[in-house]
Amino acid sequence: MIANLIDYLSDRLPLVTKVCYVAMAFIVFWSMSVDTSHAHTWAEKMIPGFWSLFGISSCAVVIMVARWYGKSGIQTREDYYDN
């Protein structure tokens, strides 16, 4: 079932990309309408969509660290222990 969903979405990748961009724009515009008078930090008050931007940048950092960690020795050829 999940494989069918992945195939369905990968066949329509440009549409999925556009929907994701629209959703991100909606979240940023919606976050501008939220009352920030009780915000905890300067960034929450002054940067529209701060938590959305923080979340996407955090995910990017986690992905880069995971790739680096994987290439540093975790991912190796399958016959590594045979030699």
C-alpha cells in the first residue's frame, strides 16, 4: 500500500512540489497573523515564520550530518568483513 502511494506521488512529482511550496507559503502567511506579544524571544517577534524556517533549517542540518556520518565509515561495501 505504501509502495503504491510512493509510486503515485513520484509519478506526479511536479504537482507534489508545487503543493509543498503552497503549503509552506500558507504557513508563513498564517504565522504573520499570529499574536506575537507573548513571544519568548526576539526572533519569534521579529521574523515572520520563524519556527517554520527554524524547522526546515534544522532538518537540513540533520540530513547533512547524517550523510557525513554515513560516509565516514558507517556505509561500507558489503564484502567488508570477507577480506
